[in-house]
Amino acid sequence: MRESPRIEADDIKSKDLDRAARRLAVRSRREATGLFAGNYASAFRGGGLEFEESRPYVPGDDVRSIDQVATARTGEPFIKRFREERNHTLIFALDTSASMRFGRHGHSKATAAAHALALIATAAGRAGDRTALATFDRSVRTRVPVGRGLAHTWSLIRATAAAAATPEGGTWIAAGVRDLLVRTRHPATVVLFSDFRDRSLFATSGEAGDLRKALAPLMQRCDVIAGVVVDPREEKLPNVGPLRLADAELHGQTVVLDTGSRRVRARYHAAALARRRRISIELRRSGAEALWLRSDCNPLHALGRFFEERAGRRGRILA
């Protein structure tokens, strides 16, 4: 897949929200084609097959598909053709807390998540799947109910752009999960985009509990994909001397690190890797699929690989 233009932060933060959302929608339509759309359709199969037409038999066709009625009526062998009946539902949950603002100019975690969400929503719309959206920080901020069609996809992308324009508040993933549980009455696939910087996620006790406990009720009803969004500077410090770091979700909480120290940089990197491993382990144990996204990379490529691998796994299961 060739590199596509990035969604700039100025696009999302523009005063003209419709223009920003339209650019996001146009880029998503351009990118969510060809192999990407095919891999998506294979990764999320429909619920059954629907008869489409009968056509004349040609050598190599599966004889089990012969249309006995048409063959008897015409005296020539005919084959039944079926198409996949799409009745799949994708529900997007987008973390729009303050920590999602982090990133270089034009490459924030919120921007990357919005881009990825729009790509999947566009591919889902092309495949005829239903989609819905919930955005959250400490509580649910925006809801777009389940629907399908071009107008619905546009509404969902516009709501995504609006929510990603103003990341604020703390992170409480359990709040988003609880809202989804109330509103999800039928099996669906939930795609949760977050940086998972929720202090309650890995606690041994507390109201929200750990990550597995937060996701467990949703996993009983839905297939969950966790889109974990990271920024390179969260995992590796630059060598720029004394650096003051502030917690976006805890006002007044700052710390100064001497990034000129190799030991400080190594400890920071080791802590980041340990956090990444813990998230991966907890997601795997919960039964959710992890999709790792970087704020400095086009999400098209990571999504393409994910759908291709998921389609391959589904194909092996069905074989």
C-alpha cells in the first residue's frame, strides 16, 4: 500500500468542523478501497448467504452448487450463485480524554485514532455493515446510534472529528464499557480506541477494577478489538537535557527528568516497555484482540495487516 497524506491536527481543530470532517471522510474513502476493503470484508464476515442468481455451468464449477430446478427446466446445467448477507454490526468506542492530545504537531494520538476509526467505518459502510459510535473520557460525551448507509457514515465521521478536536478530562474506560453494555442488545464487534492511560485499569481493587474486569462483561456479548494508540515519545525520551513533563489529566502534576542521562533514558524506556507488555498480556487474557497504532504512522498499514491476519485466522477456522 502506498503512503497516503496524513490528517493534520489543524484539520481536526479547524473552526470549520464540517470542512475538517469532510477532508477526513474523503481521505478515508480514497484509502479504504481495493485490498484494504477486501481484507475488511473477509475479516468481518456476514451472517449467512443469500441467493443471487442462476447461471450456466462452466467446467470447474462446484457440482454441489448445481441448480436442479433450472437444470431440469432448460435441459442445460445451471449453477446457483449466492452472495454474502451482511448483517454485521461494528460499534466504535473512542477515548477522547486529555492524554489523547499528546503527540507532535499534526500527529496526536486523538488524530491517529480518528483516522483509523474513519477508515474502518468507511470500509464497513462499503460492505453494508451497520456502525455506531460512543466517545468518552470520564463519562460518555457523544453517541451515534446504529445505522448504515452513506449519510450515516458521514454523520459518524463528523461526530468523530468533533470529539477528537477537543480531547479533555480524565480516562475511565469502564464508563464507556458500561454505556456500550446498556445499548448493545445483540452480538456485535466493539472497536475500542484508547491509549489505555487509565489509572484504574491495573489496580488490584477499586470501583473500576483491572483491565480484564473492565472488559469481561463486554466480552461475554461482543467480539472486542482494542486499538492501543501510542506516541513514540511515550516509549523513548529524546536527549535534550532537563525536560519538564506534565500529566495532562492531573493538573499541577509535573516532574523534571534529565534526559541527558543515559541511565534516565534507559529506565524510562524500560518502564514504557513493561507497561506495553502488561497491556498486551491483559488484553490477551481478557480475550480481546490487540491492534497497536502509532501516532506518527498512517494507520492504513497497521489496519491492513490486522484485517489480513484476522481474515487468515477466520479462514483456517472455517476450513
